[in-house]
Amino acid sequence: MLSENHVNEIIIELEDAPCGLQHHLSSNQILQRKSLTKSTFNTASLAHNMNTTDCQIFSHRNEKKHNRFLRFSSLGESISRIPHSPEFLDIETPCTFHETAEGQKLISSLVPMTSRDRIKTIRSQPRTMEEKRKLRKIVDKEKSKQSHRTFENNFCTQCLNSLSLAYRRSKNSLSELLNSISLWQKTLKIIGGKFGTSVLSYFNFLRWLLKFNIFAFVVNFSFIVIPQFTVAERNTLQFTGLEFFTGAGYFRDTVMYYGFYTNSTLRPRARRVYYNMQLAYLFTIGACFIICFFSLLFSMAKYFRNNFINPHIYSRGIAKLIFCWDFTVTNEKAVKLKQKNLSTEIRENLSEILQENVRLTVHQRLGRLSAHVAAWLVSTGVAAACCAAVFFLAEYNSEFLKTHPNPGAVLLQPFIVSCINLVVPRFYSMFRLVERYEMPRHEVYVLLIRNILLKISVIGILCYYWINIVAVSDDECWETFIGQDIYRLLLMDFVFSLADSLLGEFLRRFIGMKFITSLGLQEFDIARNVLELIYSQTLAWLGIFFCPLLPFIQMITLFIMFYVKNISLMMNFQPPSKAWRASQMITLFIFLLFFPSFTGVLCTLAITIWRLKPSATCGPFRGLPSFIQSIYSWIDTLNRRPGYLWVVWIYQNLIESVHFFFILTLIVLIITYLYWQITEGRKIMIRLLHEQIINEGKDKMFLIEKLTKLQDMEKRANPSALTLERREVEPQSGLHLGEQNAAPDLRFRRPVQEENPNA
């Protein structure tokens, strides 16, 4: 018979035994059934051997942890012959984890989770892989039961989830597709790496304008030009080739100009539908301008938020410059391009930091203020003189054309205007020698304002001439005449820009490198080139009503100018001598395009549509007292049809209402004000956090100095104690590393000696 103490000792030692014995009988079962185990051993053939010690238990400690091992002789063989099944031992099978209260609670909490959260939770459970698989199967079964019961209630939710998932996937696929087919992506990276973000902003702005004109051309061609082709008559005029420059002659009786379009209602054969050309003309151009309006607002808000409101702007992207290297870039050219981009950005940030720390004396400030005032007076006087010259030239040009029937005489006015736009901005650029701005951004801003005042004033004088003189004259088709004038201005501006890039900039480089080497290579004039784009886009928007295919002409000119400017930039220009960040320049460009360019065009077209009388012999609005009269007639027709009264209500209460536009304008101003306040608030927040970081750094330096002084005082007061402490630490370091795998320290000296008393 085994005594109670012997049984308990065997049970305790079996808990630490290898897994070979625990495979048949776990320690928990033995602990739960100690009495049954005792009786089982009594009934076995072990009774006559228990008085002698047939089992010797040996235990020892290893170097890391104290583990016990048993070596069995005859007792081990006897135990291995005993059946260990729960039925023989009369032991009830314990319930699994899934059947316990804790398991059921876990399952009930996993069922309502999403699949992603459910997988994460199951993985985090301290269970074996087999238990985790069983748990997942049970949860899936419970989920399927609940989903089957609530299928009808959750059908709409599942549909919405699937639609949202499909929308996100399609959006990501579309964005990847657009990025892959994006125009000039590699070229723009090369420009940015060599010349910086200031020059890159010009080419980004050019590409952005190209997208606008592609959209306008597609809309006009689809809803105005194609329907006109179905009823167009054959052109009997002879094509000479001079029409490409004058826009007159053969082009006059084509879909190029307003006067060629019919005023009849198109009715397809065997169909009851009809196509009103008057409404299509106004609605197409109106929809194009509305979409451009909201696109400009959205783009301004987007760039304003990214470049002014986000906090990383005020930190100058230091974290991006330090931690932004893309290790997936393996191509040698791509790596060099990435290095150039990073070095350029670092130079821009450092230059801006140094410029902010420059302080001028009072005498220097007064001298620069007087130079700025003088430059502004001269530039304003030159702009006023140019506007007066253009107005008198426009009046003289009408008399000149009557006495000179030469077809090339119509190019005089656009030639003079293009010369003004070419020479005067260069004259403005010379003011930098006198004003001497410390920050290049301020210089670009001033040049932009001066050039936009000049160019918009010239266009305003021409619009005044067209509206008040040409529109009230006895010309046969004054709309076509205005369209031809705008076409010539746009084409002549393109020719001058092309000649300036291919000839003027090349000659400047040749002179600076061969004859006057002190000049060197010139720098890219961002303000002048950007204003050329804004000027040409203003003409394209202004002429879209009188020349529906003008966006196509602008699209071709922009496409050509990109490659011409790129080639000229690489050959004839050097990187900016003063590196500066231009991340906020694109926002200013879009703002100048919106105001005064786009808003001025809207005002001019509004006066034309609401107040001027159309020509009586040409165009889709012939015979009407005003262009807007076609809309009034259509609304009266819909007012007599009960099914279209909602359209009449929208027109009367929204489009025709002054209060609606007043509220809309007020909302836009409020949103702009809020954005501005957010910007100012975040600037203050960044400034305060920056000062807080500086103060914390000073506090740390102060504490380090104090700690260093205290350590020096301790060394001077008791140098022998420090030497003794070091000697005591060094002999114990090897022993402590062997036992605890940690750094040597005097704090662990006593425990090591206790564990190793014989050491």
C-alpha cells in the first residue's frame, strides 16, 4: 500500500514529468481523482513490492532553471501496463474551452465583429492552432445562423456595403489608371529635380490649363458642332492658306465662328424629338462656364488647404526630407533624380530659413521703400499709356481696314498688342535691379501683379471697344468679327511666345556665353511666363461664345508650348541662384486665373447676352431683341405644360433671383473667411509649439549642466570611493553575465553570491 504522502509525492512529480507520461494521463485528472488513483494502485500487482523502494526519484538543478526529472524502474513499467482511459479510471471527460462559460462569452463577443477584427481577436488568443481553428468554425456557424435569420433585414445593408466596396475599388483603380496615363509625369520630375519647385509650378499650371481646354472642346464639339454638321451647307469660298493667320476668308463660313450656326430647330426623321439650336448654344456654353467656375473654386480650396492650412507647411517638411527615401527605387537614373529632388528641397528650405533671419536697418528700409514706390508709379504709368495706345489703335484700325483691302492688314492690331505684351513685362523685370527683394517669392508676386494689371487692362479696353463700338455698328455680323479679332490675338500671342522661346532666349544664351561672359545664363522668369498663360486662357474663355472651337486652338498651342519651353529651359537657362520653395505658387496662379481673369470674362459675356442685340442676318439668335430672349420664350412654353412646372420654379426662384446669388456669394465669402482664420490659427499654433520645443531644449541643457556639475563635485570630494566601486564591479561582471545575461552592476552582487555560495 502506498501511503498518502507517497501518492501526493508521485502526483506532484508527475506534473513536472516529460510529455510522454502526460500523453495518457494529465496532471489535472490525477489531481481531481486522487482517491481513484490510490485505489487503482492498491488493486494492481504492485502491493507486494511497495514495502521496498522500487522507485528511485532523482532530481537536480540545471544551470538556468531548477527542473525535476524522474527515472522509473519497475514502478514505471507497472504504471505503463495500467490502462489510462477515462472509462477505466471512472473519470468524467472534462468540457472543452468552447463549452465553458468563458468560451461561450468569447464566442458571443466574436459574432458581431467584422471579419477583420474577428481574425485579429482569434489570433491574439493564447490557444493552440487546433483550438483556434475550432473556435473560428464555431463562430462562423453562429454567424451563418444569425445572418440567415436576419437576411431580409440586412439585405439593404449588405447591398450598400457591397456598393461602397465596389466604389472604393473602382476609385482606386481609376486613380491608378489616371496616374499611369498622366501627361509628362517623368518630364516634370526631371524639371523639378534640376530647377526646383518654382520653375516646376509653371509647367504644372500649363498642364492644368490644358485639361480645362480639353474638357471645353469636348463639350462644345459634342453639343454644338456635331448637330450643326447635320444641316451645314457647302462652303463655296476658296482656301488660300492665309486664313490660318487672319482667321477670315474660308474660315468665316465654317463651324469656327458664331455666324455660321443655324437658328432652326433640328428634327430627326421619323422621330418626335427635336433639338433647339438656340437653347443648345446657350446651355452648352453656360454649362461649360459653370463647371469651370466650380472647378476653379475646388482647385483653389484644395491647393489652399494643402499649401497654407496643413501644419507640415510651417515645419517646412523637415521630416519628409529626412525620412522620405523610397527604398523601392532601384533604377540608377531614378535614384539620381530622387537625390536631385531631395538636395533641391533642402537648399530651398535652408535658403528660406536664412532669409527670414535677415534684419535691415532703418536707413535700408527707407531706401527700399522709396525704390518700391518709384517702381510702382512708373509701372502704373506705363500700363495706363499702353491702354490708351490700344484704344486709339482699335479706333484707327477700323478706318485703316476700310482704306486698305489687303487681307494681311487685319494683323496690325494683334501685332501691336503682342509687342506690348512682349516688351513691357521685360521692362518690369528690370525693376529687380533697383528694388532688390530679399525673398524671391516677393519679387515674383510683385511682377505677377504688375503684369496682370497690364494684360487685363489691355483686354478690358478691347472688350469696351467691342461692346460699345463694334456691337452697335452696322456691320453684317459683328459676332463673327469679334471672334476673328480674338482668334488673331490668340494666334499672334502664340507666335510671339514661340519666337521668343526659340530665338530670343537662344540669342540671350549665345551672347552670355560667347561675348559678354559676365551675364552668363539667364534664369527662368516665372512671373512673365505665367502671365502669358493667363492672358491666352482669358482670350480663349472670352472668345468661346463667338468662336466655339477656340478651346481646340488653345489646346494645340498649350501642347506645343510645353515642349518648346521644356527644350528652351534645358538649353538656355540655369537653376535659380536663390533657391526658394514655390509650393504656394500654384494657389496664387489659380487665384489670378479666377480673379480678375475668369470673373472679368463672365461679366463681359453677361453684358453681351443680357443687353446686346444679336445680328439680324447670322447666328442662331438672329431676329431676337437679345440673346436671353430665347430662354424667356422657352420658359413661357414650359409654363403652359403642367409636367415642367418644376423647371419654371427653378428658373424663377434660383437662376433669375438676385437673392439666390447674393446668398451664394455670401456663403463663398464666409467659407473663404473661415479658411483664412483656420490658416492664421494654425500659424499661431505652430509658432507656439516651436517656442515650446525650444524652451524644452533649453531646460534639458540646463539640467544636463547641473548634473555634470554635481558629478564633478562628487569626483572631487571622494575619488577613492569611485575607484573602489569600479574594482568591485569588474570581477563580478563575468559571473553576472553568465547567470543572468545582463549588464554587470553592484546591485546584483548579493543575489549572485547567494545562488553560488561555493564560488
